[in-house]
Amino acid sequence: MSSSAITKKSCQRLDAMKKMKAFYLVAVLAVSAVLLSAVNARAVSKEARQPKDEYLYFKMENNYFSCEIPKNWELKRDREKEQKSNIYKIELLGPRDEKAPVMIYAAYYARGNNVFKDHADFIERNSKNILGETQSDTEKFSPVKKTMLNKKEAFEFESEIQEYLHPERNSEESVVIKEKFYVIPAKEGFFVLHYYAPEAAFVQHLSVFNHIACTFTTIN
């Protein structure tokens, strides 16, 4: 047999081996891709089932109000001040953004509190600036609207206010703060839910405020 024939057969066998190896490699890669896709699908499905925010049940003393609050936000209270002012309030401190905090307040203003006469007084003083205006160069207030919150009559309004970060230094550095309020009248006072955030972070954390509002219950 000539050397050229042997070389031809060898090349044919080599080509066949290369094709076989290529086939096995493609098969292994295909199986790996299927397995990886299944793992990723399970991971995505598991992640989708996880709530973005975890919440804890909170109840104010004397059952004034209750709601679900974000587990990872800092809860602040001043019990001594509450007794003196007749205002029972929690402050929830969230992520800081644009050098200003993100905060949510839930409060019960009992009748006879030392700040506001009633819910109408609160709305009047928070839905306008000190001149009684609803819009200026640095302030804008939305109209006050009637709404229902957990089957209770409530009032809703928002504001946008430019706040200077360092007024004591005569600094021009400022940030626009957006606020949203729910005011709920009651027989012996009124309740307030208040969301405070830099404009850039307002929408990002609005769902947390909405969750608190949706789970907010009162004694009267």
C-alpha cells in the first residue's frame, strides 16, 4: 500500500475523530446551557417571590393606631415629649439621598394637643406657605383633595419646597423636598401620615409610604 493511501486513510480517521470530538463538545455545551438555564430560572423565580421590603407590625400605646412599618428603616420616638404634647408620633428614617434624609411620620394628634387646634388647622398651615400662597419661586402646594383611606374619610395633598442645606453658613446649596400628606379626622383629634423625601428619591420610596397607609388603622 502506498504511503499516500495510508496518509489519506489517516487523515480520514483524524477528520472523523475531530468531528466526533466536536459533536461531544457541542452536546456537553448544550446540556450545560440547559442546566444553567434551569438554575437561573429557579433563582429568578425565587427572587421574584421575595418581597422588596420586609415589614413589621407596629401598634402605638393605648391602641391609638397600628400599621406595618419597614423592617430596615430606623424607628424613632420621644415618649416624654409625647406625654407633654399629647402628640403620639413615630418617625421612620430611611435611606439618605442628595444630602437629605427620607422620612415617614405616623402620628395621632389628640384633642388638646399643644400644636394644632384640629385637622382643619393642620391642613391650613401645611398646604400653604406662611403668606397663604400655594405657589412661589421656591414652594408649590397641590390642592387639598378628599379621599378614602381604609374606609375612613381623609384629606390628601402634596408639596414641593426648596430647602437650603446650610442656612447658617449663608450657603446657596439646596435640595427640593417633596412631601405627601394624609390627614384623617377623628372624634378625639386627628391622624397624620407624612412622607418627606428629596425629589430624586420620592418615587423610589413612595411604595413604602403607600404600604404604611394601606395598613394604617385607628381607634376612632
